[in-house]
Amino acid sequence: MSEWKLPEAYVFDGRIVRYGVSGDGPPVVVVHGTPWSSFNLRHLISALSQGFTVYYYDLIGYGQSDKSPGDVSLGIQNQVLGQILDHWGLENPAIVGHDFGGTTVLRTHLISGCNFDKIVLIDPVAVSPWGSPFFQHVNAHEAAFAGVPDYIHEAIVRAYVKTAAFKPIDDATLDMIVLPWTEPDGKAAFYRQIAQANSGYTDEVQPLYTQISKPVMILWGREDTWIPLARGEVLHDMIPGSSLHVIPDAGHLVIEEQPDQLVEKIRPFLLSEDIT
């Protein structure tokens, strides 16, 4: 698999955020979740670059961005997104967010006050309560996890990532997903971002969903065991005028498992075409 590199850098409060821009046309921003990186959005980036200018980046604490000790919670990610939108000179782009990226999009819109032309949410962590037993255990024992031998850490990450998919993940893709978490600073960063995962950040924004007036499309992997489809149905009911589309044969990692089906829904939505 070819190497994934983000060529550009933006400095947020002394911490480097790596990003890239691809394609030509109306602006679309894509935001990844956890424990992923922009690498996992590469299929969407490639497809949407045919007709759009796609902006993508690695969240603080993830991928190729700064993974030094510090705040990597949802409470800071909307601040990062808001500032990088200003850096890019984007005032009303369309935006796509997966998992925590979807929540970051919602917080950036509703709390930071950034405007978006259209919003696409893919299996977002947007409805409380949430947090797997693994999240809760790491939250209580972050230091112990960060101190495990490297080979055990890598095995933990690999096993954890596999549970996000409905179908087996090929080895090359799995290697690229795991790589940022096994590089220098990666092990501590992996457990840090889990330990800082707090449903209070969704509690803060969830009552505001009824205020969303922009077009919103929600896409959900039918076999998602991390965030079951029922949560997507609840979110759909909360956001006025939103649409919900279920993607078959896909779990939470639908961005890897069924990217073509996602693009079939996203492209006409962004172009305001009828997809029913």
C-alpha cells in the first residue's frame, strides 16, 4: 500500500496539525474519528476530489499530527477545526465527519459557531451515553496501559481496531491504521485519547441538535456494533429535516468497508440532487 503523507502543517497553540488539500471545485472538509486518521478517509478523499476541493487533516493527538501530552478531547477538537477553517479561508464549506469527527463537526457548528453549507455524519458519536467497557477501563487505568510492553500494546490496538469492522480488515490496511499508534509517542497517545473520551462533550451539544437548520445527511453501517444503528435513528429524530441512510454489509468502519456506497449517497447530496 502506498505511503500516506500529509504535506502541509498548521500550528495550533504550539502544536502541529498536518493536513492536505486535493481536487478542484466547491470546498468539502472531511474529518476522521478515533482511533483513525485521515488515511481511513482516503477512499472518500480520492472520489470526492473529482469535482470538489477536499480539505483533510489529522486531529490533534492522531495520525501525523502532534501526539505529545496535552488535551486531545472533543472539547478542543472543535477549536482546532474552527481555526484551521479560518487558515484555509473557508466560510461555508460542506463537511463530512466520521465517528468523533462527526461529533467534532457538530460541536464546531453549534458551539464554535462555524457555518456549513451541508453536513454529512457517518456513524458519529453524537448521542449520550456512550463509551465501551474498554474505554471505561482505560479511563480508570491509563498509566498502566501506557506502560505495557510495545508488543502487547500493538496486539491490543490490532484486536481493538478489528472489532470496528463487519468484515475482516486486510493486513495492509490494518498495518497503516496501527502505525501511528506504534510510532514514537504513539502508545501514550493511544491511551490518552481514550482516557479523555468523555460523554460530557456530547451532553453539552446534544440539546442543540434541534437548532440545526442546514441540510444534514446521516449514514450508518447496518452492522455497527460500536455505535448501533438505533443511535443513528435517535440522532435522525433529533435533527430537523435530516435524512438517514443505512449502508448494508458494513460496521463502524464503513469508510473502509463500503466507501463506494457512501460516495453514491454523499456526492448527489452535496450537489443537491435527489438520492431517493
